[in-house]
Amino acid sequence: MILSNITVPLLGIVDTAVIGHLGSAHYLAGIALGSTVISILFWLAGFLRMSTTGLVAQAYGQNDLTQLAALLKRSLLLATSVALLLILLSPLIKHAIAYLSAANTDVLNEAYRYFSIRIFSAPAALCNLVLLGWMLGVHYGRGPFYLLLVTNITNIVLDIYFVVYLDWAVAGAAWASLIADYIALVFALLLVSQLAKKHGMSLAVANWLSVEKMARLLSLNRDIFIRSLVLQLCFSFMTFYAARLGETTLAANAVLLNFLMLVSFALDGIAYASEAKVGQAKGQQSVEKIRLWVKISVFWGMLFGVLYSVFFIVFGSSIIKLLTNVPEVIDEAIHYLPWVIALPILAMSCFLFDGIFVGLTRAKAMRNSMLLSAIVGFFGVFWLFQDWQNHGLWLAMSCFMLMRGVTLIVKYQWLKANNQLLD
């Protein structure tokens, strides 16, 4: 799971690298703006994966094959409905890009070009989230690895071909991602059907569209959606506010956020394993196993957090120069690099305990933690230090990530002390 997640930010890194070498900051700023909006929309739909993983892991712990099949169908129906809604709303979303960013015309044109193509990958991308979550829930760690490897290799190869050789620029990056998403969907469906056959599970289950079961799924998804919405609000604020500070700052932050993405997906690899193991332990009604997997996850998370910080200290400047050859963007990114060096350690616990709470299907606790951290840790800190401009943005992001982890740790300790981990 760690290996598969590390391949995900390679997409953003390759996009940034090929666009960052076109010789102008407005290309990089445009793809940063357009891809941020797509990331916001698709990450908002991250509730599809998280709710699927938590519920499937618990059904897997109970060895309920009928429920495993029914959960897959309900979640795919929900994913398709959300994707079609996003496509219908895309004209309004394009207007919002201009209103919120106040970017110049060149940057906006590139952002529109990317968004107008990439939005049509929504049905594939959102169904892939469900299929990924289902495979994680049944402890098929190789499946997500194969799926993301196919997606990312396809995307990287097409990215280089469309952008570098065909000179499609930002549009080429968008088409590469769209094609990769649909190839991944076909591959994921094949993986899941083979896995179901291996477990002797029939996907043709009756009454899978139960009103009661669908209501429970929607309730769980509602709280995770709110949590994801607040998270993306903070990340999008960072991008859109940076756009007001100028295209050089926006481009530099786009480069640096690739570092954070690399950290997040690697630590999420541990968190995904926690979701599956903690969910299975809850399905088996074993408090001892829950506590064991939490301890193991924290150990590995701390280790990876320290290793990432050391890695960024040694290689951070070199990575920035690989991602772009625009001198002013390089200088700006190196100036803010210390914030990225500190983030792996500060953010480690929030990623891990997100996974633990997904396994426990404690969506309300995740929602409340995110709301408090955003109000106090992000927007509160930024309001106090807004005179620091981009430094204020990075300080707010650092406090936000740290506070998310602290609040979830406090909640977990309270659940453990009051014997409510199985509730």
C-alpha cells in the first residue's frame, strides 16, 4: 500500500516537471490552478473510498460475503451519481475559478483548458475510488498497487508523449490523466471480479439497493464528505490566496505542494493498512487487536516522518530544480522549503489517525476534528499572521496538520479509556 501510494504523487510531479520546463510561469501556474480544482472535486469524493474501506473491512472481519458484494454495488452507484453531478455543474465551477483566484488572463486560459478536459474523467476516477476502497477492505494490498501502477505509468508515458513530443502543453497533461483514469477503471473491474471469484463470492446479490443500508452509507458518507470539504477548503484557500500574491508565488507553492503530496500518500499507505486491520478487528469485536494495530501504525508513521524530513533537507533544493527551470520560481520555492521540511513530522499523526478512525467508522469524530482544526489551526492562525503573506499560509498549514493529529489522538484515548472502541 505504501508503494502504491508513493506512485500517486508521481503524476503531479511529472505534470509539474513537463509543464515547468515550457519556459513560462503562466503554464505552471495555470496547471496548478486547474489541477487544484480537479483535485478538490475528486478529493471531496474521497468519502467514497473511506466509507467503502471501513464498512467492507468490518464485513470482511465478520466473513459476510453477501454484504461485501452489496456494499460494492451501492458504493459504485453512489460514485456514478456524484460524477455525473460534477459534470453537470462544471460550467458553474469554471466561473468560480476566475472569481476566487483573480489570476491573470494567461493563467486562467490554461486553467480552463485543463479543467474542461479533465472533468470528464470523473466517472472513472470516482468509481476507481470505490474499487480501491473495496480491495483495501478485503486486505488485497496488491490490488491497489497494481491499479495505481497501471494508472500512473500510463499517465506518465502519455504525459511525456502529449506534452513534450506532440507539444499539446497543458491540454496534453489533461488528456493523459483522462485516458489513464478510464484504462484504470477497466483494469480495476477485472481485478475485483477475479477477487470475488477467488473468494467464492457472487456479485449478483438480491436486495442490495436496500433503503436502510443506503441510508446508513449516505449518513457515513455525509460526515466524511464534510470532513473532506473542510480539508479541501484549506488547501484551495492556500492555492487561491497564493494566486493573489502573484504567479511566481503560485507556481512556487505548486512545486512545494508536490513534496506534501509525496509525504501524504506515503503515510496514507500506512493509514490504509490501519483502515483494513482496525476495521477487521472491529468486525471481530477485538479491542486488543485494535490497540495492537494502532501501536504498530504509530511506530511506522514516526519512522517515515523523520526519514522524509531528513530526505527533504538533503535533496529538497535538487528536487525543486528538477521540477522547474524558471529561475524566479526556483528561488521562491527554495525560500519556503523549510516549511516543507518540518511538515512530515508535524503531519504524521493526522494521516495515521484518519486511517484508524476510518476503520472504526467514526466519521463524526473525524468531521469534528477537521472543523476545529480548520477554524482554529488554519484560518485562526492565518488571520493572526496574514501580514507574513506566503509564510503566513505555510504556518497556517503546518498548525492545521498538527492540530488534526492532536485532536484525533485525544479522541482515541477517550474512546479507549471509556471502553467505546467497539461501539
